[in-house]
Amino acid sequence: MARKIVIMLLNASPDVPASLGSPFFQATSAASMDLEVEIYFASRSAALLRKGVAEKLYPGSKREKSIYSFMQDAHKAGARFYVCGAAMEENGITPETAIPELDEVRGGAAFISAAIDDGVVTLTY
């Protein structure tokens, strides 16, 4: 049985907000089931970690809950947020401009190491 969920946000993009609610909702659900949850932000998804970006995005037309609210729920439930250093730079994220939920900068080797570990399920979006 899995003990950990590793999520890679590679194709999920702020340009398509409808693609962004599910990964964080599922991360919240997994963390609430006492699974360890790591979310890796790469490419354009890293922009969500810059203050003000995710707050303005909504997964649906009703605009009831922002992507940032979904992210906060996941983080409060125990999900850890990691960003690739190159994606951080490419998306203009600095320690001063990053949201407080960003836990650490981790590269591709850290993701691969986590993804191939026994007892881990890997999801990509």
C-alpha cells in the first residue's frame, strides 16, 4: 500500500485555470488520509508560487474559490510544495516574491528519487 503521493505539476498551467483545482484537491484528500504528499512545481506551473498569481485564478466560472485557496488547503493538510530552481528563475520568483507555502527549492533529481521510492504513487498533471 502507498504511504506517499508525489505530484508533478508540469503541464498544469496558470494559462488554463480549469486544470489547476484537481491537483490541489487531490493533494488535500491524500494528506487528509495520512499520506505524505509532495507537490513539485515545474515549467509554467511554478508561476503559481509567486504572490498574487494563484489568488486571481479560479478553476470554474462561478469563481467561488481561488486556486490559491485550494493550494492553502493542501498545504494546511500537510502537502509540501517544492519548486525547480530553473522554473523559479524563469517565472520571476524570489524568496521575497514567493508565497509563504513554498517549502523548498528542489530539482529534478529530488523528484525522481521520490518517485521511484517503494510505497510511492506518482501523479502528473
